[in-house]
Amino acid sequence: MNDRKRLLYAAGAAALLAAVALWRRDLLAEAFRVTALQLQRGGAARWRVIGEVALLGAIFLMTLRTVPARITPKRDLCIVFYAALLGWIVEAWGTRTGVWAYYTREAPPLWIIPGWILGALVIDRAAEAVESRFGAWLAPRRRVLYWGFAAAYAAVFWAFVLPAAPRLSSAAVFALLAAPLLYRPDPRDARFLLTGLVYVFCADFWGTTNNCWAYYLQGRLGGGIALGILYGMFLDSALVFAALKAARLTAEAS
């Protein structure tokens, strides 16, 4: 029975990716065209696009393998709902204020929302594997790691956003994602934050280096991509954590 449920979960994740590809066939066709051109150029361009495709493939494979690792339908429906909702809110804020932009110029692009859903499910499962393997190392460090992340999130958020979008909506987004860190804090949740940082690094590295999205300072400062990735790591990890914590509290209350 569990094997059947895992198969259904994997099929559901694959179906969501396939649905996005079918819905936006124009983007898929353009991606194939650009990839083919880069491969034909040879040299560094070819190896770069091969690396990008390999990284994206690894992310997809990890998603299909990790999402079925735990079957909790009630909680998972909550994760899907909160990840989609918070993802849309933050994407709308970021793209409409110019903090970042997608190559399609959509604000926000709805095709990116499934990425938040699958990313939240992956981090939820992967964090348990991190706890299982590194729990003994984490145990005496949880409080420092948890509050260190919270402090770093605040510092990185405002250092990055103030020059671009010093407005009320920025303060609202900051508070929305900071609240779950401050409400009933549990240092054991450090595993979700650390897992999120690693996962988001991989996703943001892929997205920024192939220009799927770009942060406002790219092209203006040396190391702009690296700074954008750093910002994305803390913002996105805080967003996923907010979705996971909201899902947990909702499941506990029902």
C-alpha cells in the first residue's frame, strides 16, 4: 500500500511538471531552441549549457525521488496551499517592485508557482533526512543556527531590498516571512532552514546563471549574481519555512 502511495506521489509530481510544460509550450520550445544554439556554438558555451541542463535534471530527479519519501496527504495539501499562496504573494511583490524579473517579463509568472509547491515538499522531506544523518551534530547547535538564520534573514533582506524597494509592501513581505520564525520558535526547525539554504542555492544558481530570472543588481555590480543568490537563499528559505510551519499548525489545529 505504501509503495502504491509513493508511486502516486511521484506520478503527481511528474504530472505537475508535465502540465506546466504543456501549458507553456512556447517557453519549452524557446528553451529547446536556445539550448540547441548554444550546443552548436561549441566551446565554453556548449559546456555551460550542458552544466545547466545537468543541474536542472538533477533537481527534477531529486524532486521525483524525495517527494514520495513521506506520505502525509492532509499535511501535504496544507503545504501545497500555503506554498502556492505565499509564493504568489512574494513573486508578485518582487516582480512588481523590480527586485527581480523573469525573462518573460511576467509579474508574476504563474508557471513558477508549481516550483514553490514542489520545492516546499522536497525541503520538508529532505530536512528529515538531514535530521537522521546529522541530528547528533545539530543537537547542541540548533538554537544558534535557528536564531542565526533569523538574524541573517533580516540583515540580508533589508541590505538587498532598501536600495531597490523602500516601501510599505517590502515591510509587509518581510513581516509575513519573519512572523513564522518568531511565533512559537522551535530550534529543532533549524533543519528546515539549513536544508532550504542548500536547496535554494542550487535552484537559484541554475535560474540566475541561465538568465531565467535576474535580480535588480545583476550587471550593475561585480559579483551581482552571487549577491542575488545569497538574497534568494534567505528569502526563499524563509518563505518555504513559513509554508511548512503554517501547514503544521493548520494540521495540528484540525
